[in-house]
Amino acid sequence: MYLISGMHRSGTSLIAQLFHRAGADLGNPETLYGPDHWNPDGYFEQQAILAVNMPLIHGPWGKLAYFHLPSTQTILRRSQRFRAQIVSVAAEYNDRIVKETRFCLTLPAWLQHGTQVPAILICLRHPAAVAQSLKRRNWIGQQLVYGLWQTHVQRLLQAAAKIPTWIIRYENILDRERFAVEFGLAARFFGIHLNESQLKQLYHDSVKPGYNHHRDNQDDLPAAVNDLWQNLLTRHADQQEGAARSAIPGTTHHQT
């Protein structure tokens, strides 16, 4: 599975939608989790993936688990009950693009049970904007969100340490002037090559005014969160500079 992941409310759904409209294979559209008030265009998450990831995180606590996230060891232990399901779902979505924010926490369980993940696209949005969005949607405090952001991002980076990764910035996707480079390079990372006309059309069809309800505010970031954020910005800048010097090695062309 080629993964699109990142902290909740970091633009993963928009990025997945862009890949879908670019012709990428995200599985059967009829089995995608449906849209709602918060994502009226849809989440582009397969229900079979959610059926594994959600109980791995929630356990007996449901969504209250986000107030005290299970450790990776706990998730690995829970995954033993889902081994056959993980193997089956991973086989169904092998060589397809799969978007799910919860892979930030559950990826080690999928890897433990043999899931092949050739590449991961990490969606990055300013943590203050994520905090404001989650506060608006879930009524949870800013400091709790910062802790969740840090945990999600750190665990994903740790699990993906030996997997090729590419960082895509949500803010650049919303910027008409930066969109073509930002998404064009991310698409090439997954083996999809788009020309200027196709990228322009994707932006026109998918990026709507008002998507970025929350502005960056670096002043309020806790020190550890800001350090991680700055590290990711450096990684993003380095990958962009490297891509400008040479073509990104192609993987598989995941278009239907």
C-alpha cells in the first residue's frame, strides 16, 4: 500500500481527493467513508481500513482514547486479534494508494503483519492551525491538540524510518502560485506525472476558497512542538531543493 497520512485536520482528505481526480487507484469509490459537515467532499478513506485502525486505537474506550493514547506496544498487542483481517485488507489494497490519518499510530501493527509499504506521503499543516481546527470540530483544548500532533507525527516518522517518505505542505496546496510545484512533485513521488494543464485543472476543480480557516501562529507553539515543526520544514525544503536538482526516482504508476 502507498500511504497518505499525517495528523488529523492536516489536509489528508484534500490530498487524497487530488490523487483521486488525477486518476490514481484508491480502491472502490463505493466503499469510501462518506462525506459529512466537516469534510463535505469526502474523506477518501476506505471503510475496510477504518475497520482495523479504529479499534486498534480506541480499544474499550472509544474516542476517549485520544485523551490518553495507547502506546505502540498496546496497539501491537491488540493487532494480534486482527492479524487475518490486516493480511486480507493489505492484499486487497496492495499497490493502491490508501489515505488514513490513523496510520500515524497503527502503521507498526500493519508492518508487523507483513504489509508492504513502498512509500508514504506525509501531509503537513501548521500545528496551530490544526489545533484551531480540532478545537472547532471536537471541542478539545489547544495544549491537548499540540500533544496529539507531536505524538502522531513522531510515531509516523519513527515507523516510516526505513520507508521512502515525501512531505507535502497543506498551505502550499492552497496557494495558487505554489500548487503546481507542491502537488506535482508529490504526484511524481507516487509515480504519477502531470503536465501544467492537468495541474491547473486539478487546482481549479479541487481547491476551494476558504479551505484555510485558520492562520499560522508560531508564537504560541510549545518548544518541543516548534522544534519538530522546524525540523519538518527543513526536511521539506531539502526535498524540494533536491527535486529541483534532479528528477525524483519513479515508483509505480498508480493510475486506473
